[in-house]
Amino acid sequence: MKLSAMRPVAKQSAESLVTDNLREFILSGSIKPGDRLTEIALAEHMGVARATLRTGLHRLAAEGIVTQIPYTGWEVAKPSAQDAWELWTLRAGLESLAAKLAAQAPASRRSIIGDAYAALLSACQKGSMKKISEADFATHRAIVMASDHVRLQQQYRLVEQQVRLFIFNSNMLVEDGGAEIVAQHKPIVDAILAGDGEKAARLSWAHNEQEGKKLVEWMSSQE
């Protein structure tokens, strides 16, 4: 009996399961930025000890998607216009380098980008903004992974949950829905798959700058 093709079952601690559950809840859009998170209610609903829940909340705070308010509790992170500016400029730097390197990668490694983009096209045709945003993020992440730059990938992981939240918020401002999101990503993906690193880097930066400035402007109006 050959077991080499069988994947082992990943064991997750209760803390990891709670963290994943909370993260998906927040990033699904079911709760708004600035909303309070009550430890007792969440722990009872999830059937875990408050200490376990608190560990999950601390992990999400390190990811930048929840905030601990001293002597008060927790709330979903409410990014400011300055936060949005810092994130898009940092993200643009990382992703434009990733796009340039991915374009130079072997075709076999670039295939993950084509697969992720195909999933984005499918999501855009179906019209669920939550699924579109998840596929949008997965496409950007695939570009980073295809770069085969370990330190770049490590830095991206530090902010990738904030990037997911950024993408969800940005996509809510898109007027033409899926069609516009496809139009934003197609030139970048085409340049990478064609092996044109300089063009891919330039288009990646321009995409982040356009969407970043749009979100900064909207957040400034809310403040």
C-alpha cells in the first residue's frame, strides 16, 4: 500500500481554530470596523474558555485586524486614512517586486497565477462580492508565492490579513462590480504570464496606487 499521495491530517490547537474562526468572521464583512467584540459572548457562542478566546484575539491584534482597548475590551480594527496610505504604499512595493520576479519565473511556477486568475474570473461572473474579494486576494497572493523570494513572502505574511481587509473595503467602492475588478487584474496577469517583468511591476504599482488613493480619499471623507 503506497501512502505517498495521501496528505497527513493537520492537527490544530483550539487557539488556532478560534483564531481562524474569528478571522473569517471579521473578514466576511459580517461585522463592521469599530464594532465591539465581547469576550464572554464570543467564548460562550464558540464553546471555548475565555483564555482560549483571548489568545485568538491577541493573535488577530498582531495581524492588525482587531484592536485592544485598554480597560475596555476589543473592537474590529478601524483603519484611518493614514493607515490605508501606509498599507497601500507598502503593499505596492512588495507586490510590484513580486510581479517582476514572478514574470521571470519558470512557466510551471507561474501556472498558479493563471489558476488563481481563472478563479477570480469565475467569482466575478457569479457576483458575490465576498467571494470576489477572496479570489482577488488569492490572485495577489499567488503572484507573491510565484516570486520564489522567501524574505519577500515572509514580509507579505506579516500584513496579508490587513491586505485582505483592504481589498474587501476597496472592492465595496467599485462601481461596475466584477467587470471592473477583472479589468484591473487582467493586464497585470497577462504581463506576468508573457514574461514582461518591468511592465508587470509597473502595472502592479499603478493598480495599488489607484485603489489605495481611492480608499484613502473615502476614509478621509468619513473622518
